[in-house]
Amino acid sequence: MIDSYDLLATAVLLLDNKGAVLHANSSAEELFGLSRRQLKGLSVAMLFGPDPILQGRFQEALEGRFGILRQDSTIRAPGGQSISVGLALVPLDHQPWAALLEVRGFDQHDTLDRTLQLTRELSVQRESLRNLAHEVKNPLGGIRGAAQLLESELEKSSLQEYTRVIVAEADRLGALIDRLIAPQGEALATESFNIHEVCERVYTLVKAEFANQIELVRDYDASVPDIEGDQPRLVQALLNVVRNAAQALTEQPDAKDTPPRLTLRTRIGRQLTLARQTVRLGVVVSVIDNGPGISPALREKIFHPLVTGRASGSGLGLSLAQEFVQQHGGVIEFDSRPGHTEFRLILPLEQS
């Protein structure tokens, strides 16, 4: 039973009937900055401070007056700063343990909520855009056809140039609409492959496109196992993210006089939380650049369709990348500050 708690990504403490710690899992060690030996025997008051209301509620829960206690509190982190946490105390009828205490940092809550909210928002927006795209596609074809007929009737080449512009723009919008519609309803063509095949394909494409403009670095973990998935979609997802980073490096260079650098890194992730499900083992592909960072105005909506920070961008690259990764049960996360932006494509290997 104790071993299973060590697989959890949240901090878990097993308490006796006086509120003293009998066992702590590895996540609790990390959260409190103390070893299991140091945590063992500590009371709730020592961990969360002398709050009489909190202590009283803990005692009531330990005495079995109600089923589950949920309470907010703060703890002192290893670095000295205070961290807001949510507590859930569950009485146990399993001697010598009287209760199980789960401690979750609010940043974990916020990350999970943001991920779920983003998934819901993207789903609604994609469906709306696809409906709109279907409505636009037919008249767009009519416009293109009419422009071609008009061009054949015009004698002046200067006027024909205008119709060519209409045809070219209709083709561009048609391609954009096809990209909006394409992912819907298509089943994944799954196969077994190594994620480094995807990385190397993307590396080759980006190196050819941005030759001599940026430094491309590969940092691969050779122990990453094979995954099951749709390789072309994952190539496209990673290519969209890497190309977006490369374009940011070349179009908006950092104010510091540092050479633009983009790193493609792979690692094994353990005890990952994706959409409120714990993933025991996963693959994390990181795309790291030393560019200017993402503007605050874009951060909350960067995965939304048709949102872009570049004048020439379509605003579909990151949205489609997120959709393709989510189709594999994963998610794309990012952190950004001036001089360091990291996108992480997280794909599950094993679920708890």
C-alpha cells in the first residue's frame, strides 16, 4: 500500500491518531524539502503552523466527525518562500494509520485547470471555425472560377494581372480552409516508432530552411523507448513548434548580442499529470530557444486558431500542433521569459 503512494505526483502524508506523520511519499519530500526520516514524527502544527482553527478541524477529522476535510493553508518551501496549498484529509480505518493527508500546491491546481480550460476552449473554437470554413469554401470556389472566366475575356494584360491576384488569393484562402478542416474525423494511423525519428526529420527540414541563420542543437536521451502514434502528425506538430521558434529567433532577435540558438531535447518524464490523469511514464520533447520570449498579450491565447504574433503568420501552426498532440493523449505546455522560451510536447507512454 505504501509503495503505491510513491507513484503519486501529489504529496501524501500518512498520519496517526494524534496528527503525527508516520509516512511521507517522495512528492512530499520534494514539496517540503525534507527527507522521509525528517518528516516522520512531525505534527500537523509543525508543518502548517500554529493555526488553532486548522488544528481544530484536523482533530475533528481525525476523530471521525466528518468524512473528508478540505482546507487551504500555506507551507514554508525549501527556498524560504511561502506556498499556498490545498489540503484534503481522509480518515482511514487501517491501523496504525488514522488518516491520509494530500497536499497539493495551487500552482498544480492552476496548471491542471488551465490545461482543461484550454482543451475545452480549443474544441469549441475549432468546431466554430470548421463550420465557418465550410460556409466559405463553396463561394470561394465560385469567386475563383469567375475570376478565371473574366481573365479569359480581358484583352489588356494589366487588367489580367488583377484577376491573377484574385485567383492567387482565392487559392491561398482555400489552402488555409483545407488546413482548418483537415484534422476533423481523421483516425490516427498508429505505428510503433522512436520519437528521435520524428526529431531528426524535423531537424533536417528546419536546418535546410534556416541554414546559417540559427544554431541548431540536438540533446537526445537515448534511453527513451518507442511510442505508438501517428508519425506524420507528430512530425507536423513538432515541425510547427520548431519552425515557430526559429521564425521568432530570426524575425525578432533578442536585444542581447547573443547568437540565436534553438535546442531540440528529449527526456523521459515520470509521474506526469495530463488532464487530471496521472501518467507513470511519458516522453517530453522540448523546443528551447534564446529569443525575446512570448509577449504577455499572446500567452493566454497562443494555441487559439488564427492567433499569431507575426504579420505573415496564419495563426494555425501552434493550434494544429496542440490538436495533434492532444489526439495522442498528450499536451503542449510552455514557459517563456526574455532570453528563454521552452515548449514541451508531452506524450504518454504508460498511464497509472
